[in-house]
Amino acid sequence: MGIQKHFRLFGLLLLTGCSALGPGRFIESPESQPVELAIRANGEEVKAVLHHVIVPDGPGSWVKGATWNEMVISLQNASRGDVTIKRISVIDSTGLYVNPIIPNVLPSATERVEKMQGMSLLIQGVGVAGQLLGAFSGMPLLGIASGAFIVNAPAAQAGASAKEMDQLLAEVKRRMLAWPIEMTAGATVRGSQFFSAPDPKMLVITYQTAKGEKHLKLALDQISFAAVKN
């Protein structure tokens, strides 16, 4: 099946969302900023810092009524060689690995398909379109589905203006860390991952080095996460 057909199926799958956020949801300038957590985890090759957790309608929120908790993290390649960040996930209270989501802010099936065709940055982060589609069918958001992101379909933005859609999409693209991420020695990246897991206990960064695949874990026990509606 060609990429065009994958995107058409992609648009149809997003129709399953039924909890519309509606217009007037984009917050261009949040009134308050989230607390700097500065929670660190240092591996042999990779260092990670969790800077913020932005809960729905909390400090730093840029969309009203979000159905996700946003983690703002930075990663540094502390080795002398190249490192590839393969995926970023969380472990929930039951011990299951849970993927991040791609916040879905598009209003209709047609517009979703058209917009997502231009969002190559996000698609690159999930591999081939077939993996992405396979991840959708795996809802609820439990486990690593082919190493792919999962779209947050219930966050459909019904009724929002075209301008607001553009603003929301631009903000998602600006914030989101789309993996895999190739990092040269000393390189640093910063961005967000969005999770709908109700009670994450551990942030897990899976990365590849010349010596093989490794995992860096960052404890989340001391952080309060909002219960999100999916």
C-alpha cells in the first residue's frame, strides 16, 4: 500500500475521536510557567534532565482541556561516539511500557489528512506509515507498538478555526521530540513528549551505541500527574 493510501486511512482512523475540544483553545502566552524540576539521570553515554511536567490547564499550558501530560526533557550525548535515541516511553504503575502520543488537534478527516501529509517531522518519528497505523489499532495506550507513537484520537479539535489549527500544529511540531534522534558526541536536544498514562512511575530513554542498545531510566515517583480523559 502506498504512502498516500496510508495517510487516507490515517485520516479515517482519527475520526474515532469523540471528545471535541472546540474553538478558542490555543493559549499563545501562558499566564504562568511550570516549575523547573531539574530531575536528572546520568548514563554512561546519555544524560537526561526532566525540566517540566505540564499538566492539563496547569502552569505552562498552551492548549485548554488537553488530554495529555507533557514532559519537557533534554538529552545529552556524553560519550565520544555517536548515539541514536531510539524511543522514549514511560513505565506505568502496573509495570507496562506506555508510548507517547502525538496530540491530535485537527478538526475533520479531510483536514487531518492534508495537514498530516505536511507534518513529516512527526511521521519521521514513528517510522513507516504501516507502523503508525498498527499503533492506532493497539489502543488503549499500553505497551510499545512497533516502536511507534500513538495518536491521541479523542483530542479532536472540532469547530476550531483554520488559523487556530495552524497555531496548534505549529506548536506541536515546535515542542515535540521526534525520534529516532541521531546525536553526535556532545550534542544536546530538548523538547517534549506527551503521555496519557494516568500514573507513570519511570521515564525510559532507549538508545543505541556502538556497544549495543541501552536504557536510561528516570524515576517519576515524586511527581504529581493529572488524570487525563481519553
